[in-house]
Amino acid sequence: MGLLDTGYVYARRYREISNVLLKHGLGYFFERFGIRPFRSLRERLFGPSIKEQLLVLSEAERLRLALEELGPTFIKFGQILSTRHDLLPEEHIKELSKLQDRVPPFSYQDAKKVIEKELQKNLDEVFISFDPEPIAAASIGQVHRARLYEGDDVAVKVMRPGIEKIVETDLFILMNLAKFAEKHIKGSRFFNPVGFIEEFSRVMRQEIYYIHEAQNADRFYSNFAGSTTVRIPKVYWKYTTKRVLTQEFLEGIKISHIPQIEASGLDRKKVSTDLANAYLKMIFEDGFYHADPHPGNILVSLEGKIIFLDFGMAGYIDPLLRKNLVNLMIATMRSDIDLLIESLEEIGLVSEAGSEGPEIRVNLEDFINTYYDVSTKFIDPTDFLRDLTDVLIRSGGRIPTNIMLLSKTLMMRDEINRRLDPEHNFAELTEPYVKKMIEERGTVSYIMNETEKSLSDFAHLMRIFPKKAINILKKTERGRLGLELEHRGLETAIEELDIISNRLSFSLIIAALIVGSSLITQTRMSPSLWGVPLLGIFGYLLAGIIGMGLVISILRSGKW
Ligand SMILES: Nc1ncnc2c1ncn2[C@@H]1O[C@H](COP(=O)(O)OP(=O)(O)O)[C@@H](O)[C@H]1O
Ligand SMILES: [Mg+2]
């Protein structure tokens, strides 16, 4: 494509986009950007040609229809936006969650051409039979049923011809709009539009690269190898490229077709429990989960196994996030506000600089004090994550995409679970997974083994102590700088601050010594005196001496 040609493609697509938005009465999107949308002469003379039947719809509905019409990039964009409770009002979130990616299929001839070009073979050299009618068609690709020469039944996903170019053009246009917004729209920087589109482009490019989906499928396949409750289709790598994905064909009933599930003699409650447990395993054990659990992507096999399909979107939970998610639930159950805030800081839900303002702590305290009702026994991570992110958003916080994705996935799962079993209790099923994680953590250090909760609290304090100390020192430093700037000459105030920060530092050192010595005394470290390690005794003594000194200096100053 030449430069001029490229320019023409962009201009044409840009015009298409503006036409669709205008048609749905959404022209003000452009006005917000200070851009004039393309208007025909007729429109300029007679006003915009908004379809009247569209105007009876709400703005959110019109937005959804417009995005559906604009194709895969915008459909995905809308789907991702639908997880952002921090950016959009509830009505829009609801409507965007309904975004459907169903378009007329492309022809068998086109599908054949793509497959032959990609596999470098004639279609009938690979398949004994190939159903020319697709099972399903979406804007990026469609799925055909076929049989390999080896005899295996397969589902062949074929990419729609020309879709990569459309997606790249759309991403280019979206990026330009984001840059424009960041430069010209006041306050837009807070939402980091360029970063958002960068991240979105990454996700979108994975969608038009089937190898990525095949790799995800492979990973789920090995994570669930040997499972008695879950089946994942095998990938046929020999017949898989970036535009063709060949997988084992798995027969099943759509998980939302409950009458059919029951008619097959399957126990819907067991199906529900198996689905929930599959999610708990993916989240708490594998750290890798299927992030698009809408009913079209999950089947139930005739033997009652859960079949996952469509691995275009997967979520990751690294060990740090996993640990902190558990800590957040424990903190809430124990009403431990410090542990809650510390865990939130560790995963970036609350900034350590406290940029969200003081109300965030107050709101979190309210949350923790009212959230957990002891009679419910255990927390449901679905509700918990939704409610916690709501509190943070209301307090002016920002939620990272991976956490929004997890929350959204859990909610989609919840919908299916409740349809299958109105008495579904996810909290109860979660408990053993969380308990197991806590136990595993306990065995990491032998010190933890010997003692009960008090020591594990000590260990926790020891771990966070250096960070806390640095934080406090940083804050003191910052405070001092502020004072110097604002009240030049008020040396006495600064001197006082010096004294305060010194005393604070001493207190911290004493605390560290006591905690450290306590830990040491729990061990059998030699040399020891009456079975107590000498190093521990020495630590206590040192803490005692510094402590006495501190008390004396405070008493002397007369300020107590
Ligand atoms: N391995 C498979 N076995 C059986 N049916 C499949 C398989 N893969 C896809 N399908 C069918 O094709 C449909 C679309 O496939 P999917 O991977 O979900 O594509 P999309 O990304 O377009 O949603 C599925 O809902 C299912 O009906
Ligand atoms: Mg699908």
C-alpha cells in the first residue's frame, strides 16, 4: 500500500465512522473532540439524517448499535469499555455488555481461499469433508465443521479476508483520537486515553492472530489434562496458522440451554458446581483464566463435562495479585483496615502517595466495618471485588484493567451459575481454595509452623516494616520541604520537626528490635542462655536501653 493509498484508506474509513455515528445521532462525539464530522451537502442544507426510528432509543442503545455496525475493533472496544465502571455510567455499561458480534458469514469460496493460502495445500488434501455452511460467523472469523484425513472431527476457524487491514486502520484512527483528546481536552489526561488505546491495540492485535488463541487453548488444555469435569479442545498445530485455527470438534449443549441439559439426564446443580470449581481452579491454582465466559463459549458434553471454547481472551493472575486478593478477603473478614490498605497498595488499587485524598481511607473503613456479616461464613469474591472496586471508584481511585477483567469475568460466570442453580453459593465453594492458599503460605517458613496467629502477624510486620519506615521518613522529608518553602525563617518549627522525626525513627528502631528479637527467641539458635538465643536477649536489651533513653528525653522536654 502506497502512502497516498494509505491516506485514502484512512480517510474513507474515517468518513464511514462519522457517517455511522451521525446516523445514530451521536455526532456530538466529534464535537466533543472539536472535530467537524463529515457531512454531505444534503445534510448541511437539511440537517442530519438521523434515522427516526433510532431516535426513540436511548443514547446508550444507539451507541451499542453504532459500535456493532462499525465492526470488530469497535465491538471489542465497547466490550472492554463495558468493564470500566470507573469511566461510564451504569446504563451504558449494561447496554455495552449486550454487544453482539454476529454478522453475515463470508462465502465458502473465500473461506477455501484463505485456508489454502495459509496451509499451502488444497482443501481436499487436508479434509475428507468440509461443511461449506459455517456453524457460526463473527466479524473477525467464522467456524466450519470438517473432518481430517486422519479421521478426526475438527472445528476450523477461518479469518475473514481483509479484516487485519480494517482493524489496523481502526486502531490508527482511535490512536489519533486519543492523542488529540490528550492534547486538547482538559482533564482527559486523567483517563490516560493514549495508554488505554495502546493496551487496547495489544488486545485487539491478539484477536487477529490465531496463533495467540491457539497458545491459550494449549495452555488450558494442559492445565485441565486429566480433569474429570472439564474438557478443552485440542489444537491441531499442523493445520493452524495466524489466520486458520483447527481444533478438535467437541459436541455439547450450550450451557444456557437448561431444558436440553435436563432432558439429557444431566444434573444442573452438578454442572453449576463444576463450572464454579473450574473457575476457582483457574484463578487460585493456575493464575490463568478464560476471560470470556458468555454462554456461547461454554458447552456441556453429553457425559456432563464442561467444555470451554473461544480462548481469544484470557486473564492472568500473578502470584502477587493472587496473594493480595486473598489478603483483601481475609482483611475484610478480620476487619483489619491496615492489611486491607496495604494489600490494595501492593496491587496498585490505592496509590502509596495517597493521591486519592483522605476520603478513601474513611470510605474503606466504612466498607470494612459493614461489609462482612459473620453469619455469611465466607466472602464471595464476585460480590467482594465488585463492591470493593465500587468503593474505590467512588473515592476517586483508578482500577487497573486486569482487575476489572477479573471482576467482569466473575460476574459473567455468576450469571450462568445462577441460571443453572438458583441456590448457587460461590462463597462456600471458594472457602477451601482460600484456606489451602493460607496453609501453603504457612509452610513456607518454619517459624510460622511453630506458632499461632500472633507470630504470623509479627512476620507480616517484619516484612512490611522497611517499607513502612521508608514511607514515614519520606513523608517527614516531604513535610519538611513544604515547611521550608512556605515558612522561611521558622527554624524553631523545623527543629521541632527534626526532634519529632528523630523520636519517630527511634521508636521504629525499637519496634524493629523487639519484633526481630521475638522472632529469634522462637528459634533454637546458639549460643543461648537458658535455652533462649543470646542474640535475642541482646536485641531486647538494646531495645530496652534505647527505649529508656527515649522516655527520658521525652520526660525532660516536658512535652508529654
Ligand atoms: N472446538 C469446537 N468444537 C465445537 N464447536 C466449536 C468449536 N469451536 C467453535 N465452535 C462453535 O463455533 C462458535 C464460534 O466459535 P468461537 O471460538 O466462540 O468464535 P468467536 O470468537 O467468533 O466467538 C462457538 O460458539 C461454537 O458453537
Ligand atoms: Mg465465541
